[in-house]
Amino acid sequence: MTQPIRAARGSQLTTRGWQQEGALRMLMNNLDPEVAERPDDLVVYGGTGKAARDWPSYHALVRTLTDLREDETMLVQSGRPVGVMRTHEWAPRVLLANSNLVGDWATWPEFRRLEQLGLTMYGQMTAGSWIYIGTQGILQGTYETFSAVAAKRFNSTLAGTLTLTAGCGGMGGAQPLAVTMNGGVCLIVDVDRTRLDRRVHDRYLDEVADSLDDAVARVLAAKRDRRALSVGVVGNAAEVFPELLTRGVEIDIVTDQTSAHDPLAYLPVGVDLAEARDYAAAKPAEFTDRARASMAKHVEAMVGFLDAGAEVFDYGNSIRGEAQLGGYQRAFDFPGFVPAYIRPLFCEGKGPFRWAALSGDPADIAATDRAILELFPENESLARWIKLAGERVAFQGLPARICWLGQGERDKAGVRFNDMVASGELSAPVVIGRDHLDTGSVASPYRETEGMADGSDAIADWPLLNALVNTASGASWVSIHHGGGVGIGRSIHAGQVCVADGTALAGQKIERVLTNDPAMGVIRHVDAGYDSAREVADRTGVRVPMTEG
Ligand code: NAD
């Protein structure tokens, strides 16, 4: 690919309708060099999460979406368009299934074998479902998590605390800004200097130190002064974490977002970054063993910090599972972030609601920001987030915004945005979607559904029902994926996106989808026995047959 990809902007259609146009612009936006980690390889984020299987598939997707009619639906099988079916105007314009494998075959080696044969691709969560919006997407969730850590342990502020983490990639790069937005100090380790520099450029990371000694001096000074600061340092976390533990540096919070979910994407100690890709391709089993041995050391140090009294959590990358496979027995001594901090929000149907302006005009996002503040004036933390995001977040690709909204809130916001398109207050339609990491859309026993109250962690009927109900409710595109976030064999999850094109039909669809989609989360948590979810269901009129009569 020679020409960088950039989605069309403005209010002129390049397809037969806005539902198709939304899908086409978001596919292209996922591969915009401002958004994607490795656009030349079609990789959007999360190790090898792709938007299309290969270049011929990408071109066929563009061609098909450009010509797709309002009563047709394109079917996508792991990043390749495989059919166009006659449907109807309430049906999604695109249905996607990415990376799915039958249970016993759902292993990395088998997935890689099939991938090499050109039969599948890794869709991650929002890479293959075309609603990745750059690092901001994860920023809100990361901000929420660190706020919850602050509320739990540090009098609701991270001022005067030091957080140690690693992995400054597409998702992990949100961590330093999320910590400083909460007033804290962050030290972030990455083996790849370019990743740290990119986050400095995006204003997610304040500075990069020249050495570990330099980094430690800078973060300790900031901690002492209760000054918010984030510092990056180049190094392998499996060496730097144990070194910091041995030195006795006073660290309050420890987590990690290296690409540990994929042992071929985590750099083992002693391997040169420049050689890693070829080495992993040539000797995947040996590379995996070495990566897991390094992860064992990395996690052993995290448990060392836990023993020393720090707040330690797994940030959804499966590093505990991989470290255990690497022979470290105490890997699961610290919890995952969902049971520790996020589940109470999921019980209210809250999750990562997001939207993007197809106009390309930042003024459209500013107008939607104002609408959110008007709609939910009583929600202080939401107001704080919207204000900070407006000031601190640099857009990547099409201007976009994310905020966590719950049952009874998402439909209000969506209908309002559609009205704003209709009235001309917004200069073009917006797409409204979410991460697959949401309240009722994912089964992932190491992450979103870890430690469910009724033990239903691995039950994967819920995300499938979620995709079905969004399809039945009128979403513009719906996806079912496997493996995103935590790796092959470990998760099944679904996504939806609606295009608010200002028509009355879009308004009706949006109202139903954005009511039913979070309602899946409410009923899932009622079913698992969470009282707070039951209260939300009662309050918002979500029907749960087993609690009726
Ligand atoms: P990425 O591939 O873009 O970035 C990973 C980073 O880790 C890279 O910068 C790489 O250089 C660095 N790295 C690899 N090995 C290292 C080592 N040994 N020491 C130090 N740095 C190392 O991936 P991403 O999109 O940032 O995602 C990171 C992880 O977080 C993935 O496992 C992903 O599945 C997970 N994730 C979690 C959530 C969540 O909600 N908690 C959401 C999305 C992704």
C-alpha cells in the first residue's frame, strides 16, 4: 500500500446512503495513519488486531460498501467480504464475524496456522468492527479505573501517589494521561522508544527520561511535590519491575498493559526489539516459552509490590495467565480490574459509549459535548471528564468522543444527536458505537466476567444474544468476535454501531438499539445475582422474566 488511507469528510455521500457511508468512513478511519498502529499491515491496535484480512479484501470491502443498497447487507467473515444478501431497511448494512473458532480448536497455534493460510484474521475488539477511535477510546475507561483506585485507597485523588506500569501502545498509551488527570505521578516502561515518543506527541505522556535513574529521580520529585507528571522510560518490564522492587522505590499502584495477551507480541528478556518479529515468526514455540518465562519474572515483581502493600491489578491483558503458564504459581494473587473496580458500573448498564463526527469537523464534537452536559447536569464526574477531554485529548482521525453512560442515558444521548443532525446543528451525520468491553456484550473469564457472583464467568450465550438483539433492533453494523483483548480461546464478544443520519427512521432505530444494548448488561448482572442491577432494571423498566410473577 503506497497511499495513506483517510476517510472522506463533509456532508457529500460517496456511497448510496449514510448507513453505508458511516461503515465505509469508519473502516477507512480505522486505517488512517493517525489512528492505526501499523496501517501498512492493516493492523489497527492490540498486537495484530486488523480492520481487513488482506489488501484484496480491503479493496473489496470498499467497493462493496460503495455500491451497497439500502435493502442489502454485506457479510464479512474475518475481514473479508463473503456475500451480499437482500434484507430490509431495518436490517444492519453489515454483519461481521471475526476470529471465531470452535472451542477445542481455539488455540493460538491453530489460529496462527489458519491465519497464515489466509483463512482468518485477528479482529481484536474494535479493529475488525470499525469503531476504534484511537487512544481516547480507552482513555475514559482508564480514567474511570484510576478514579476508582483513588476512591478505594487514596481519598479520591492520586495526588502524591506513584503508579508504575508498562506498555505504551495503542491502548496502554492512555495510562499516563489517565493517571495525571487524576492528579497522580506515572512511570511507564516500554521496550520501544517510538511508542513513548508517539504518546509525547499526542500529549498523553509528559516526558521520556534518559535512563532509569533519571526517571526515578523525576517521578519521586513530582510525588513529593504532589505534582501530576508522567515519565516514560525505555526498558523491558521483566527487568525494570524487579529492579525497582529491589531498589525499594516507593510505588503505590502497579499494573501493566504490555501486549501480554499474545506471547508472540511480548518481548522476552534478551531479545532485540528489531529482531523480535522475524524471530517470533521463525520459531514461535521457542519465542512463546521465552516470553512466558519473562512474564513470570514481570508478574513475580508485581506480586512483590503487592506484598509490600501496593494496590496491584491486572489491566486486562492476560498477563497473570501467561505468567502462570511460564511457571509462576502466585500469578493470580492480585485481581483483574473489572471485579476490583468496574463491575458496579456494569450493573448500571454503564460502559464505553462513543461517537465520531463523519463531517471531520471538531466543532461537531464540541456541540455534542455541550449536549451531553445539558442532558446530564447532575453527573459531576461526567462533566469533569467532558471538560478535561475537551482540553487534553488530541483527536486522531475523525473527531470523536467517549464517555461512560448507562441504562436510560445512552438512548437519550443518541436520540439527541440524531435530532442535532436533523436540525443542522451538526454539519453531517455521526456514528454512535461502543467498545466490545461493555456491560452485556462480552464473556471473558480473565477480564470482564472474571469472578461473577454466580460463577458464570465462561458462559458465552450473553454476547451472542447481544449481537442478535442489536441486529433485531436496527443497528447499522453488528459484529461477533473471539479473542479480543485477552487472546484466542479466552473471550467472545459483540459490538454494534448506529449511524445517526438525522432521519426519523434512524431516530427510531437508535432509540431501540441504545435501550436494548445496555439492557443486555443489566439483565446479565440481574441473572448473576447482583442486587444493584436488579434495582436498575426496576427503575428503568427492563423486564427480567425470572424475577416477575
Ligand atoms: P500494543 O501492541 O499497541 O502495545 C503493546 C506495547 O507493549 C508496545 O508498545 C510494546 O513495545 C510493549 N511491550 C511489549 N513487550 C514488552 C516488554 N517485555 N516490556 C515493556 N514493554 C513491552 O497493544 P495495546 O493496544 O496497547 O494493548 C496492550 C494490552 O492491553 C493488550 O494485551 C490488550 O489486549 C490489552 N487491552 C486491555 C484493555 C483494557 O480494557 N484493560 C483494553 C484493550 C486492550
